[in-house]
Amino acid sequence: MLPNFGLTIILSAVEFFSERISRYIERYHIKIVSLNAGIMLSFLFLLVFPELFEKATGVDNTIFFFLFLGFIAFHLTEKFVYRHTKDQKELKKELGLLHLGGFYITGMVEGMALLFSARFIGITASSLIFVPLLLNSINASVYMVHLSEKLWKNRVLDLVLATGPIIGYLLAFGLSGHTSFTYSIFAFVSGALLYTVVRDTLPAGKKGEPVLFVIGVLITMLTLQLAGFLF
């Protein structure tokens, strides 16, 4: 049995059809970014990290290490690209590829979250978590289109990038019998996701809509409350 796998397919489909979706939402992009920032940070700090730490207690004491390792791995990779790429055109290309890697990891974590939540709290309750994950995928579609226009125009590569949620789901399913290793992988990927959210999703300076950020936080809190994760 593959709980919530159908929802995972929907997330992948949204990413694959990102070009069509972006046509309708790009004018609202800044608003969606602010809303999504509140959703994703709340999702990480109120669901992913607490569940990860609670389930790993007494099983794997290296969770914090792998979480930190995932965060700094992406940071150091980005700095390496900046320092060792002199040509500006090549720099933009390599940074674009790094950002795409971040989006792919985000998709993997979403797929993992759908499986883990189904196993921890049940399929019906965990399906509520699909709402913030879907909004995040829709928001990412605009980024994906802009990057793909600069780096490639190949539907095969678009299809590969859209497999993130499915690969994450299947990885979590396949490693479910190896508890300690599974937690370590999930912690590393979660750390990388935290870095990409902070770097790509939080609007800098005067950009962004604080009210929508708060609404995003409240939406996630309500969703998690209905799913039985909070209080």
C-alpha cells in the first residue's frame, strides 16, 4: 500500500505543467511568495522538525548533525560557485542550476512528508498537509519557468525535474525499514530545504507582504491543528 501517493503525483504534475500555471499567477508572484514563505517556514518548524526529532529520539542521536550538514552543504556549494566562476554568464548558469537543485530537494521533502505523515497520523488527517505543499509547488512554478527559459527548453528535463516529489516519496518508502538511516537522510534533506527556503522564499528588504506572510503562518497552523499535529 502506498498512502498519499496520489497526492504526490499531483504535486509532480503541478511542477511539470509549471509553464502553463505561471501564465496565470505571475502577476501575483510577490504576494504568493510572501504567503508561501509563511507556509513553508511554519511547515518546517511546526511539523517537519518536531516530528523528526520526536521520532528519532533514542534511535538516531546524529539528527541535528545531519540537519546542520544539509544546511551548510548548500551554503558552501553556492559560495564555491561564486568564488570559482569568473565569467558572469557562466556564473548565472551555475547558480541557476544550484537553485533548480534546491527546488528538486523541496519536491523530495514534500514527497517524504506525505508518506511519513500518513504513517504517523493516518491517511485522512495527513491529507490536510497537502494544501500548503500544493501552494508551495504552485509558487515554485514561476521560478522554474524563468530558470528554464535561461538554461534549457527541453520537456524531457522538465519531466525529470518534476519527479522530485515521487522520488522523495519512494525513497522514504524504500528506506522505511532502515530507521536510523532514513532519519539521517530526511534530516539532511530538511536542512538543505531550510536553506533554500530562507534564501529563495523570504522576500528581502522592502519586498514582500507581511500581512500575507502572517496569513500563510495561520493557514499552516490551522491545517496542522486540524490534522492533529498542534496542541
